[in-house]
Amino acid sequence: MSLLCLVRHGQASVHADNYDQLSSHGEVQGRALGEYWSANPQRFDRVYVGPLRRHQQTYDAVAGVFQDRGLAWPAPTPLPELDEHQGPEVISHHRANLYQQAGIDDPSYQDVDKQESLRRYLKIYQIGTTRWIRDDLETPSGLESWAAFRARIQRGIRTIMSQAASGQRIAAFTSGGATAAAVGLALDLEDARILELSWRVRNAALSELLFSGGRLSLETFNTTAHLTEDQLTYV
């Protein structure tokens, strides 16, 4: 039996022009995970990293702790299939209509504080992505559909499983939606349940899958024993 530990990236830069980089808080979360793993008998035989900058930076934060302590840590294996879904891009395309249909002022046109702007956006995001996975919101040309995203995650998980030797421990740095889709694969969940799970995955949280041969099962989901209460974030 082998173990795959899925790591959601640390907090990204929510209010910055470029979301795809860790915030200072996200860097703290990544190092906290590295400190937790290095202080416990947690060793991994192989580590995969998704294609986003925040995936790599979270890996780097963990690896940096191991390096500082003179401990071995595997070099990363890039795996593009661990990329996040394109729900944000779909919502951006339909943004104006979604705000109008929901009767919510678009924060991009209003003088509102950052927290209120984020609250409004997250409400629209949940409404929009729920419609998107039901094919009630068109996937713009050039973007990946929800069905294609789920198929991609399945390919990525099967690739990891096929490359693992029996009894190996593997870590994979990815995103919340990808984590939820992998858990959905293990539990045979429908789309709506996977989307709900994706909203619950905390930054730098761990979810563990056990596998042997072609069998895949869930061991733990969304654990954050390595984080203090004030380090917990969802966005």
C-alpha cells in the first residue's frame, strides 16, 4: 500500500495584481508545514509539483526548512496535470452578467474595501461555478471545461500511481480544486459534491490517499495539524 499526500498551496496574493504568488502569510504556512514534517518521521520517496507559481513556492518553503536542517528532501517532479481548474477565468468572462443577475454591485465599479470586494466576488464565484459544472454557464473558447478538468486530474493521479513502487510515500503540491477532484476520484463523488469540497480546502492543508494497484481510497482530508489557529485561511 502506497500513500499520496496532496498539499494545497499556501495563501496566494488575494488582493495583488498577480494572484499566483504566495502572500507573506502563505510563506509562513509553507514553512510551518516544512517544520512539522521535518520534526516528525515524515519522509517522502517522491514529490510532484503542479505548474503554478504558488505550487512551486509552497514546495520551496517546505524544501527550504529541510535544507536548513540538513535533511534530505526529494527534488520536484513537474506534473502539469496538477493544475487548478479554470473556473476563475470562466467567471471573469461572465462577470458582468453574473453580478447583474445576482443583483450585486460589481466591486470593480464601486469604492468598497478589500474585504467587502472579496466577499462579493466569492458569492458570485460560488454561484457561477455551480452553474458552470452543470453546463448552465458556457465555457469560453480556449478554456478547459469542468469535465476536461476532472479527466485531467484523473490522468495525473493515475500517472503518480503508475510510477510509484509498493509502500512508497509521495507528496504532490497542487490547488484546492485539484485536491477535491482527486478526493472525488477516490470516493466516486458527483460534480456538485466535488465543488463543495473545493470550497472547504484550507491553504497548506493535507489530504491523504492510499493506493495499491489500481485501487484508490481516502485516508484523511483537509488536515492542518501543522498550522496554528491564526495561520488558518481558505483563500
